[in-house]
Amino acid sequence: MPLPRFAYFRKQIVPYQDARLGLLTHGLNYGTGAFAGLRGYWNADDGELNVFRPLDHFRRFLESARLLRMQLAVTEADLLEALTSLLRAEDLHTDCYIRALVFYGDEVIGIRLHGLTPEVSLAAVPFGRYIAKADGAHVTFSSWCRVDDNVIPPRGKITGSYANSAFIKSDAELAGFDEALVLNRAGQLSEGSAENVFIVRHGVVATPPLTGSILEGVTRKTIIHLLRAELGVPVEERPIDRSEVYLADELFLTGTAAEITAANRVDHRSVGNGAVGPITTALQQLFGDIVRGRVERYCDWCHGVYAATVPAVRQTAVA
């Protein structure tokens, strides 16, 4: 993956190599940080880079920071201004992934969440598919459990909790799978390693509830709306047992990175007839058009980087 040329760091756009941290940085040592992942989609016909639902992502980002007792003097609008300036500096004309990160930047030894100073940063890189087999992933049930709300709240994107995801993802890939499904402490379906999960049975879509140790996914929320409002498909947010996943007619994973990834095998069982189902296919096509700004009624979900008018964020001199 190519590294960015620039970063938003300490309230200015700087060369990426100048955004440096010390080895004793609290967030690095103790996982006391939170992040957001956003996507930008290039529309060659319009010559525009569309960032999908940025204010919703930044709202959750700030809520994740609140879980860590962080008091940030920035708003969703402030972050969007900074992001727009960053993407213009990068001059990206391709699909990209954006990482917003907030972390305790103090160089100090001692585990706590108080008496520390948070830092905010942004960076962006060209990005394609997160899971290569987006139309036929082979997934397995992980032996690891998802972290519980009373352990590390999974509804926020807290950096330290993603060690749990790393265990899950590596074990799955090294065993020959593309991704893993994870159960919560109650033994019911939670998520993928870093995706929300949906199943289809008998024409009804089901997905685990927000109380099932899952992330409050922006893409998840989008998909629920599109299923109900655009495709006329009923959606149930409810507990799902492992055995019900094996009986699903369709299965797909959603997330900013994963977008809508269809799975056609779970462990060594086919999902439905082994092909991508009609509901998943319709969602993928509709979602792909929406995120590139091609569906007028959803254009307010897309922030056009090059068309936007924003105040200039201060930049350092670039050699």
C-alpha cells in the first residue's frame, strides 16, 4: 500500500513523514484511541471524489472519543473541513480510504483515561477491495469471542479492542478462509472480524441487534434503510444462532472497507445454492451507484471534495 503524501496532524496539513510520535505515546502503548474509516469514491463522469456519509462517520468518531473520556474541541463540520483540505492536498482521483484517528498523545507510563491530552489526525490512501472475493467469500466461525460491552464497548471503534479482531482475522486467513464470523458471549452471532453481518432466510433479512456486541455501523444503517425503503425487503434486528447461519439463503458482510461482501460458503457448507443471491446482488448494484453520487435522491449522503467550499486549513511548507 502506498503511503500518503500528507496528513492532518495537530490542526494543520503536514507532509506525512512529519506526523511523528514518540515510542512512549500513551495511545500506542495502551490502545487508548479511537478511529473512523471513511471511503471516497471517484466518479470519472463527474470528475468528483465523493466521500460517503462523512458527518455520520465523524459523529460516531466523536462518540467513540467520549467513551474514552476525551473532550475534543472539534465538531463534525470541523473534521469535514479538515478532511476536504487534506484530500485536495493529496489530489486523489481514485477510490480511497480515509483514516481518522484520535488518541492520547502524552508520552507517559501509566494506565488511565484521565489527565491526558487527545490528539486528532487524518490520512488517506488509494484503496480498492478489502476482501478480494467480494462476490464469493469463504468464511468460518472463529474460536474467539467478540469483546463484550462490559469489557471494551464494541459500539465504538476503540483501537485497543481491534486486537480481538486481529486474532480473529489472522486465524481465519492462515486456515485458508477469507474472513471469520464471531459469536458473542451469549453464543449468538455478533460480527465479522471488522464487519456487520446480514443473513437472508425465506425473503426476510436478519442482522444482530445493537445490543449483541456489535459496532453501530454506518454502512449497516445504510443497508437497513435501502432494504426497507428501496427494495421493499423486511429487516429484523434480532439475535441469530450459529445454526441459523448455516440455513441462510444469502449471507453478506457490510462495512466501510468491506462495502457489501457476499459470502457463499460458511465453514464447509454452501450458503443457499452457492451463488450470490438476488437481494445481495440488488444491494451491491444500488449501493455502488449511490456512493458515486449517481442516485439523485441520495446525493446528500455524498460530499463532493472538489466542488465543496470550505475554509483553508493551514499547511506547513512542503520541501
